[in-house]
Amino acid sequence: MSLEEVKTLLSVDDERIDIIYSKTEQRLLSRLKRAIEDINDIPTELEYIVDEVAIARFNRIGSEGMQSESMDGHSATYVDADFKPYESDIVDYINQYADPKKGVVRFI
């Protein structure tokens, strides 16, 4: 998916979604760069994370920080960490492409 597809899915053409999408990309790329130094773009395999997190953040506008809400049978609970549901996919990608750490082996 892309920013334009997210806008279509949400039925919005709002500057806020542009900012949210951009910030989400930056956060994920920053996380990846900590482990993989030569990465400059979000990999295709992880693009869905940017889309999903941006949609979730956009839908939470006005109710940030809310942990739980219940009203007339409708209930909403938000997670604390936006990327937490995707953590295993991010770690798997990093483990697959990151340079292995050099260690020392000593024989006694």
C-alpha cells in the first residue's frame, strides 16, 4: 500500500494523514537503521507496517492516550506501543539482513 491508498481507504485527503504517514515511516526506518546501517528505505516486506500503524494513529486522533473506553455497547482500547504487534516481523527482518556481531572465542 502507499500513502495514496491509505488516504483512499480512510476516505480522507487531510494533511494530518500525510504527517502521520511520514512520521511513521521515519520511526520504522530509524529502528531499522540502528541494526542495519546501509538501509535507506522501508523494505517492501515491511511497508504494510507503515500503512497499518498510520491508519491506527489517524483513527486515534482526538483520543490519544486513552487506554479504554466503553459507551453504549461500543468499546475501544488502544495499545501503548504502535509497533508492538509487528515487533516479531521487524526483528525477523533485522536478523535476516543485519551484519552478525563479531565476537571473540578463546580456547583455554
